[in-house]
Amino acid sequence: MNLKKYKDLLFQKIKNQLTEWFEQDKQEAILNSEVHRFLHSLKGTAGTLQLGGLQQIASSLLIKVENKQGEHWPMNELRDFLYDLIEFSYEYEHFHEVEEKIADTRKEHVPVIQLIDDDISMLILLKDAMESKGWMVLANSDPIKAAEQYFDMRPDCLIIDLHLPHKNGFQLLEEIQQHANKKFIPKIMISIQNDRDTRIQAFKMGADDFIEKPIDLEEFLVRMERHLDRKKIFDQSVLIDELTQVYNRKFLQDSMQKSLDEMKRNGKSFTVAVMDIDFFKKVNDTYGHLAGDRVLIGFAQFLKDHIRSTDTLFRFGGEEFIILFPATTDIEAKEILKRLLQEFSKIVFSENDAQFSVTFSAGVYMIIDSEIAIPDAIKIADSALYEAKKNGRARVESANKIQVAQMKKTLHVSVIDDDAVIRTMLMRILQNMKFDQFELNVQVYEDGLKFIQSKRVDEKGGHFLILDGMMPVMDGLEVLQKVKQAKNAKDITVLMLTGRKSEFDIAEALKLGADDYMTKPFSITELEARIHRLIQRLN
């Protein structure tokens, strides 16, 4: 007997019940007896339909319900309690006939590849092929948007089609090459135009490879693996930051460990300082990323010229720098940095007939425990940096004095999806995510109109939207269009979840400013990893 029809009906019943519970606006709690009846029925039916995994989940939950103290379930507590059932139901609905194993994408340090091509068919094909390898692919069809995303997301590899609207691949490559001429990122040009002059021109302009269309996917993936391997070896071998020519974070780890080892031998404490250029994003937005690079180079050179010969300077990432002050107290380091701040703020930068000055904020921490973990020491100094920014910027604070716990920026995360099951899963996933730089403020919305009416995007700070592409009342693309027209659009990152296979709809989402997209159905594990990596790369 074919049981598929009855299995599908059972999972639809589960979804209907969960939606009924979690969609109720007025009811704040669910009777325990109601949950018991639901699970008891589910256990019996799952066994009859030979759904062993579902029967096991229902049995386990039923035991806990029978032992529960109290007659009611608070809504949030019930969501967490039934999460395994929710996830199992979603996976069955979308993947019970899918046999292939999805690549493990939970690794945090998988390569990030930026793909730029206005041929949406090719873009979708290459993105799917590369993501099947476990790589994260950011897709762009607009070269102007692509350039902005390149500077913001810092990909490990870049693939550019030669023929693009508004700005061809050569022009885009030249713009990026000017920005990244001291940083090694493999750049691959793809084109149906494969004559000798075109290939030579691509290599002259900084391309590391040239691949002719139509593309042999197997060969393409092998060549991509080679480029990513070269990038990994290069990153592991260098100790100098390519742009600023100061030590990088890899050498910071070695240097701090040596300082801690020396401290164990002679008992001398030392101080670590974390510095951050104030309003650096505003410099990039106002004068361009090349101007931002010149500010970074100028800042690094200023520090190299003015710190003591015994001190060591490192670029930690972005606009953050670290100085190690050997045999120095936090009070002494603070006085040094205050003097540097006063002198640096007098420097005038010139860009396109405009002149401006910048300042920096800093946090210092004197290390007195030789057993402290290096990441913990940096986090404590960084907490003092956060305090300096909170207190008005252009100042230096000591973690030893203020004794504050690590402080984080707030990132407003909004889930906009009409499917209650997906909203519930995403809420659980996001609530369990931890980031060094962000505290997540998560809200869910069942349709786009409610999200727009909430004025959520007007809240101060960064925003990360997980937006369903097809919803009643207000379509996801319409929501995206409104969001990207907001005054703070540059602070809003959008991940589109779409069940649409249409190339037109994907092209429209990218055109309107979506930063990434995933096509339903998707693996929960893959979605979780994608969200984590996108947020991790936000400044």
C-alpha cells in the first residue's frame, strides 16, 4: 500500500496545528492537555504510517509533557519545546525525496566567492555549482552594486563577466584592482569573447585566469579549487598586511604569545591597545573606498612613525589596529595614545578638492595574568574601545579602570515570512547565534506590510533582513524596493528567501539591491551557516 498520500496529510495536519498555535495574537499560553492530545495522536499515527523518526520525536516529547509541572505552556517556551518536531516536519516536506547529501556548510571559514554576471542563467548555474562544493557565493548582476559589495564583504575570490551593463568587466576590474593592488585576491575573467587580444588585456589589467564561455563546469570547479588553495597558502605565509604594510593579525597571535611567555619568566606586565578610526564608513561613503584606503595607509604610517621602537603595531582588520606596549602600564599607554590622538587629529586629508580630518578611539588593557587567553585579552581591550565610542569617540579608555564587560553593537534582525514554521525555526536559530561584535535584536513579521508599518528600519543601528520573496498582502520584492529606498539603506543587508525558480524574479531581486539569495526549499543547516557568515562579515 502506498502511504505517501497519508504521510503528506499528516505533515499538513502538523503544520496546521503549529500555525494555529503560533499565529494567535491574543492567546498567550496553550493548555498542556491540548499539547498532550496532539502529541498522543501524532505518536500513534506516525507509528501506523511507518514514520519511525517522527514517532520517536513524538514519544520523547510526550514523556516530557506528562511530567510537566503546570497547566499551561507560554508561547515562547512551547516554540522551543517543539523545535525538533518543527524542523523534522520542514525537512520531510521539502527533502524526503532528496537523496543527495548537501555539503557541510557549517564551517565558519569557508571561502567566500563573488560572482558578477548579468546573464542570470549563467549566474544561477555557477552559483549552484560552487555552493554544492560548500563555498559561499555572493551573486551580482549590477557592476555598481558589485563594487560596493566587494569592498564591504571582502571576498576570497572574484569572478567577473566581461560584458556587463553600465560598466564592462575591464572597467570593474580596473576599479577593484586600484583598491586591492596590495592584497592578493584571485580574479577570474569569464567571457564568450575569447580572442587573443581580449585575453592579453584581461591579464594586463590584473586577471589571474580567463575562462571561455560556454563553461565546462567540471574544469571550472577544478580551476576554482586551485585558485582558492593558492589564496589559502598565501594568507598563511605572509605576516605583513598588504595595504598598510604593518604586521597582520597572524603575527599578532605569535607576538602576544611571546609576550605572555616572557611575562611568565620575568613577571613584567604589558598593555594591549585596540584602536578604531572614528566614522570610517562615512569617509568611504563620502569620498570613496580609495580615499578610505589612503586614510588607512596614512594612519598606519603615522603610528609607525610616532610609537616607541619597542612597541609593535598590527592591523587587526578593517579600520582596527592594535599596539603592544611591552613593560607598560595601562596608565602609561593611555597617555601615549592621548598624545597620538591629539597630533593625528591635526592631519588634513585632501580628496577631490575637499579637505577633512579624522580621529580615532582606543581602548587599553594591562595584562597581569600570564594565563589569560589571547582572544579574551583582546576582547577586554575592545570593550574599553566600545566605551570610548559610547562616550563620544576621539578618546581613550582603560578596561582596567572602567572594568566593563565586553559591549557589543546592536544588530536589528528582522524575519519577514508568511510561513509560521519557517519563522519559528529562524527565530530559534537566531536566538542561539553568538557574535563577538553584535548583540542580535530579533523580530518576526508574518507579512511585508506589517514590517513596513512597524517602522523597524528606522531604528538606529545596522539591520539584517531575512525576507521571503513571495508573500500575500505585500510581495517581498516590493518590500525590498521600499527598504532600499530608505535613508539608511547602506546599513541594511538583505538575504532573500525565494521559492521562485524564475530567472526574472532572481534578476529583479538582485537589481533592487538584495545582498544574497537562497531558493526554497533549503537545508536548515545551510541557511543557518549562510546567515552566520553574512552577519560575521558585517562591520
